[in-house]
Amino acid sequence: MFVCLMSTGVAEPYVYVFSVDNFEAMIYYLFTSAAYAGDTVIRFLRARRESTRDGVVLVTHLPEIASLYVRTKMFIIDVVSALPLTVICFLSGVSMATSHTGHIVSILRMLRMLKFARVHDMLFRIHEITGWSVTCVNIFQFAVMSMMVLHWIACLWASMGMIEWDGDSYTGTKSWMTKARRSYSFLEFQDDQDLYLMSLYWSVTVLSSVGFGDITPQAKGEFFWAIICMCIGGTVWAYVVGSVCGMAASIDKHRNAFESRLNDINVLCDERRMPPKLREQVTNYYSHAGEFMRMKLYHETIRDLSPALKGEVVNWMYGS
């Protein structure tokens, strides 16, 4: 399901912006609709945790599970995502690019993007299955979301440049492509791949706050969307960098605590002007007591376990 959601995040904006309407796209929509339909059915059968006055209980009765699921905010999104509307239009001969029905279906398709609200839960499930550390899962999540934001900004920026062309005819309207075409004559901007490549290049410069200035807005509407993209890109970049740095600093908390204790000992020795011999003895004691201090932290970690489970853990750590 995670792979299906990632493919949705990549394909939906690209198909919507570039009006992709071919057999391969229909195969993709048939596959994702079937996957989302299966996921919706499973959610009617999967036990759910529910908060009550007596605490969190596991609901296993099927009618209660169905009732709880129908009342969730994501139920309508799940149902719409599972409908093969694009395939029906394709088989009926309805054009997704020119007809009003096609435009409505395209908008309904974009509702699938709201399923990204479940990404964190999916990754936590992967953590439970694979045993990856929470830090590794979070770093993976930040990497995935950064790439998705880059892709979404690129698709939005490409849609701004496409106003120059109506099919194969030039409309005379200026856009950022007007300047980019003069600077990068080796690219075919009427080609979807080249246009996306240039838009992705711009989104990377925005998200990373590099901003070379070789691609700039040329119309009032483009300035508006460029400001929005810069705000989104700057916010995402700052959040990702700050979060990754914080997680990197907490990967080995035991070692960090031990090194912090050694720094405190050095400050104590300096402030109290301890003689060198006594200072050496204190430092050596803490250096050799590092493993003991780590064991103390381990005991703090398992403190909240039940007595029976704690006994099994301690027996595994120290038993023969």
C-alpha cells in the first residue's frame, strides 16, 4: 500500500498537469483503483483501537469496526480513490483533456493526494514489521516527503509555463519559459520530459534556497505562485534539516549522556582546582565506569515494563 501511495503522489500531479491520456496511464489507474478498493475492504475487517473512558480498547466486532470506519474523515476519500473513474472515461471514449467530464474526473482523482495523511502510520507499521529504529524510519519519511514536495512544486511550475502553448500553437502569452528558452536552447520545451526537467531544476533551487536566478517569473500570476512555492520550499527545507540534525544528535543517547558527564567532571575539576593526581583518579574512574552507567540507563529504559516482562529482559541481558 505504501508503494501504491508513493506512485499516486508521483503520477497524479504529472498526469493532471501534462494531460497524460494513454493506455499506460489507464493500466496505472486500474491497478491503483484495485489496490485502494482492496484497502478499503480490509479496513472494514481490520480490528481498530478506540479510546474509551476505561482506556484504549481493541474493537474486533465487525459491525462496530464498520461503524467506526464510516465515521472517519478518510472514508469518503477512500471510496472516491477506489472508483475507477478514469478507466470508465477511457472505455467510454471521453477525453480527459478537453471534455468537462474529464476535468471533473481529474479533480476527483487529485483527492487521492489526501491519503498522504496516512504516511506516518504506514511507516510506523513498517517499523513494527522490520524492526528499523524510529530514527531511521523518520529520516526515510523526511527523504520521501522532500522528494514529493520537489515533484509537486515542479509540476505546479510546469503548469505555469504551459500557458504559452495551446496544443501545438503558440498563444503569445509570456511565461518563465520565454526567458528559459533563450538560455537553454538545447531543450525542447514543447516536450513534456524537457519541460518537467527544467521545472524540477527550478524546484530544487527553491527548496534548497540556492536560487541561481536563471529561471524567473515573467507574469503577475507566476510571481504569486513563485512566492507560494518559495514559502513552502523554505518551510519544508528548514523543518527537514532541523529534524534530521535533532535525530542525528539523539541516535546514541547513552554515549551523549556519558560524554556530557565527562564534561561535567572536567568542569568540576577545573573550578575546584583539584590536584592532578586526584583529577586523574576521578577521570579514570568514570572512563572505566562507562559500561556501568550504560547499564543504569538501560534499567531506566525498561522501568515501565511489567514485572514479568522486565524479569525476562533482565534475564536475557545478564543470564547465562
